[in-house]
Amino acid sequence: MTDSPVTLPMSRPDDRPWDPPTELTRLREEKPLWRMTFPDGHLGWLALSHELVRFIAGDARFSSRYELMHYPSADAGQLPPAQPGDLGGMDAPQHTRYRKLLAGKFTVRRMRLLTERIEQVVQEYLDAMEAQGPGVDLVEAFAKPVPAVVICELLGVPFSDREEFLSNAAKIGGLDASPEEQYAAYVALGEYIAGLVRAKRDDPTDDLLSDLTTSDLSDEELAGLGSFLLGAGLDTTANMIGLGMFVLLEHPEQLASLRAEPELAGNAVEELMRFLTITAVGARTALEDVELGGELIKAGETVTVAVQVANRDPERFPNPHVLDLRRDASGHLGFGHGIHQCLGQQLARVEMRAAFPALLARFPSLELAVPAGQVPMRHGQDFYGVHRLPVTW
């Protein structure tokens, strides 16, 4: 290979901060697989096409184990193996055991049963926004609390504990919380969930954690799973709602279509997942030598999978940089692929299908309260999005 190794481009266009880094798109247009130098000095790979990213995510020869990983966007050093219950850093068969236990809890049917309650939560927060009057931060007033309350219900957090639980959840990833405050909130939530597991063993209720106490999982594993579900289902959906509304407000013709046709919401959610891809990059490490894209990836080499660029691949999606809520976006990788495909994707879909049309119906004149360039973006965090979204109506 004659090309020099690249580093991961991180700079997004100022006028379209929801787009991938321009240099990343240019690299994909040139070829789908590049040698890449990681922040810790590791010489690995960068996969950019939809075909390659999907293949890597679905092939058991590529590992998700933390202790084998070199991280594409920062030098994280040598990380320990995943804690019990943390599916994100496990391969089969350890991953399979947890996944099988959880799979039946997130079926389309079960999520449909939750739909009425989710719609009620959405309306409650819209009521509060309306009562407050024009001029709110949509992230704090709506995008964060809606999925947080849904997670509370899923895990069985008692009403008496929710104020403190939601307060700690809001601090994680928040613009106004210091790193120390965010870490303290994370620790407090972990300790709370460990206590909640013990309470569910003694007095089970109708919720996910109580269901799982009948399995062979230990308290430590149950607490780990609870923390994993909290991390996977809170920040993700909150950022999709916040960033999704930002993009819709900047695409008024698409927003008008969704407002006029609320039944378009299901299709709109899939296109927003494709177009935005808040989990912009991931990584896998080869467990053995693998030939891919005309190159030999050697055992121990980490491959950065540029999911956001893969979801903008014109070989898979025509006119990929155009937001089109009527597009058939099936096959997008916004929820991942393979054994690590998002367990809670049906729940996230239900939440977003409820949130977007209800918000637009309640506030027909909703608009940004600041110029788009002043909306603070979540650069350098696990999930891309907006820190704040000042809106008025």
C-alpha cells in the first residue's frame, strides 16, 4: 500500500454541523478502506463504505472487547475488560447469555404496549412547556426528560426516587456540569441501581429489573445490566430528539411535511437515524487475519468504523446528503448491526415517533430562538447532538 496512513478527521462543516467531517467524506469517495494512525500510535484501519462497515459489524472475527481496543478519537490507554452486564464490550458467548435474557423484553409487541404511556409522558412535558411560555431550552424541557422518565418506568424506579434519579441523569453529558460532577452523578446512579436490584429481589414489581430477578443473574450482573440500559437508552434518544428537531427546524420543507402528515413519523425516524447517526464512529479489533477490501487486516489491528459516513454512502443511499423524510432508509446503520445492534431500538422508535409529531402539533410556530450557528454542539462526546436548543413559538 503506497498511501500514507491518515488520522481520523473530526472537524465538521460550520454551516452544516449535522454533516460528517468533509475530509472523512472525501476519503470515502476516494476508497473505502485506509490505513489509520490512532491517537495512541497504533497503526490500524479506517473503514468508510456502507458495505465494509456493515460487514465488520456482523463478522465474529472482529471483537468489541474493550481490553483489545485502540480508540479512534482519543488515547484512552489500556482499558480493563467489560464489567458484568456491560454488553457493549463483550463478544459471544458471554454477550449471548445477556442478550438472550434481554431480547424478549424489547420486542415490538412489548414496545407497542408501552406506546400509550410514552404518549402520555410526551404530552405531560408539552403541557409544562406551554405553561412556561415561549422561550425554552428544548433539550432540558423535553428531549432529556422524556426518555429519562421512560427509562424510570422500564427499570421500575419508584416515583419517590425519580426527582434525584432524573437530576443525576441530566448531569451526565450536560454542558453545565463539570467532569467531576458528571462522574459523581454516574457513580450515584450506579449505586442507586445496585440498591434498586436488591429491592426488586425482595419486592418485585411490573418492570424489567423485576422480570430479570427470576433469571440466574447475580446482583452484580443485574446492576451492570441496569446501568448499561440506562446509558444505552437515555443519552442516545435524548440526543436524537434534540438534534433531530434542530435539523428539522433547519429544513422547513421537511418539517412542514411531517407536521401535515403525522403518519410520516415512522419513516421520518428512520431517515433521521440515517442522516444524523449520533454514534458517528465505532471500533472493532481483528481476532485473526482477515482479507477485506483488497487488504489484509492482521490479528490485533483495530478498525475504526465510520458509521456516519457509511450512512451517507451514495452506493447505498442515492443523494445521501439530502434529508428526505419520504426516503426508504431501511438498511441504515444508525442502530448498529450484528450482535451489537441496539437492543432498545424498538423503544427508541416508539419514543421518537411519539415525540416529533406531538411537538410540532402543539407548537405550530416553533422556531429557533437563536441563529443556528449559536446552537452549542456536543463535540468530542460518545453521542453527537446539541447541548442546548433554544426555541420559541
